[in-house]
Amino acid sequence: MGKGPRSDLEAATYPDRAPQYFYPPQPKPWFPWLVPTIFIVDVALFAYTMYVNDCPSTTGIDLCVFPSLGRFSFQPLSQNPLFGPSTTTLELMGALEWRLVVKKGEWWRLFSCIWLHAGAIHLIANMMSLLFIGVRLEQEFGFLKIGLLYVLSGFGGSLLSSLNLQSAMSVGASGALFGMLGAMLSELLTNWTIYSNKCTSLFNLLFIIGLNLVVGLLPNVDSSAHIGGFLSGFFLGFILLIRPQFGWVSRKHIPPGYDMRHLKPKHKCYQYLLWIVSFVVLTIGYIGGLLKLYGVEPSKH
């Protein structure tokens, strides 16, 4: 028997099914402008600090290092071996000092000291680290997150430094820079699924962090600011630098007809848990540190 004519349903042509697996567009890197701006501000502030210091007028031109620089010349190396200003000038510019923060109520020194440096050697070392670490982080996460990370890590370093070094003066961006290192570690841990060479990346990062922490144990180095900044940045990384898990696709990139059963949640459960724990730890740490700094008993408030 011959076949009859096909029905309209049988003769219909079906469109190709949407692919069940595809590669969404990669996010574009941010343009890094904040970190270079911090670099320029720190260098400009150091130059202004040296201008205010005016070694020839305050100390005598015969005692200054590189007297040809005029009022930008450095204090004698017996006073400042880092080629920089006097402690009096640093205090005037906003250096961190427990007596002024607590007794005089100059709380702003917890932030202003982050932008000052004790000498040219101190400045060069920190600025090289800033550009090496900060530019890459800003390209990946944007200026807002890295700006918050820098300032809050620096504040954490200043806070711990004030609690431990009540008879000394402290300046420098080291706390903020160690915060960036701590954030790089927590970023690697919380975004573990998106990395290919996980163990190699972790080992290299731990080696760099360990090396920097060992340097912080040298004499006349404010290791408290390093540790406080590192811990602040480590917990801030779980909050600010969290990324979607591997395989997650934004709904705006999903083609029509895509099987929604293949979608993954944006974040894993452990990422949310680390976010909450880190937020609680940071809040308790900052508030508890401030209460202890100003001699307030938490049980009475």
C-alpha cells in the first residue's frame, strides 16, 4: 500500500535546539586608575613632607644628607637611616601615635598614617609592592572593592599597632599592602573552583606571604601593622572578592530554549558561610579593638 500524504505536523520543520552547554562572554577587566592614583598621592605627600621638614633650616645644612636638594634634603642618617624627615615632622603630618590618638582625641591618625612614609627607602619598597599587587587586583575586581580593601586593611593595621606600640610612632602603607596579600589568599580559597593550578597557586602565594611576614620581624619594623593589616585583608577578601563558582552563567547570557536544569547557583554554600563568618569576625575585631584602645569596658556598655 502506498503512503498517504503527510500531515502538517509531520511535515513541519523544527528549529535547532538551543545548545545545552556554551561559553558565556568573559568579563572585561577594569581599567586600573585608583592604584596609580594612590601611588601618585603617596609620592606627592612624601615630597610635601620633605618640604615641610626643611632640614637645612631645622638641623643645619652641613648635617643634612644630599644638601644640594635644599629644603628637600634628608635628615642625618643617625636620626633617620631611611633617608627621610624627622619624627617631629612626621608627627605634624599625621603619624600614628597612641598618645595623640587616645589622649588628644586625634582618631584621624588611624587613617592618615597610611599615606605617610618614614623615608625614601620605605616609600620605594611600598610603592613597588603596591603597583605589583594592586594593579592586578583592581583589574579583576574594580576600584570600589580594592579601595575599600586598602583603607580598611590599613585601618586594621593602625588599630593593632596602636594597641601594641603605645610608646612608638608608626607610618606607612604596609598594613594596607599586607591586607592585599591576605585578601589574595582568601580570594584563592573562597573561589577555589575557578582555579586550574590550585595547589601551585596556593604554595606560591603562601611563600610570598611568609617571606613578607619574616621581613616584618626585623628590628624597627612595625610588625603589628603588618599582622593587623593581613588579618583584616584576609577576612575582607571573603566579603569583597567573592566570585561566582565555576560553570555559573548569568541569565542575561542564556540563549532561548536553554534547559534551565543545567544552571548552577551563583555561589556555593561554603562561600556564603565564609562571608557571614568573616563579617562577624571583622565587626567584633574592629569594635573590640576600638573599645580596648580607648579603655572602654564592653561589659559596661
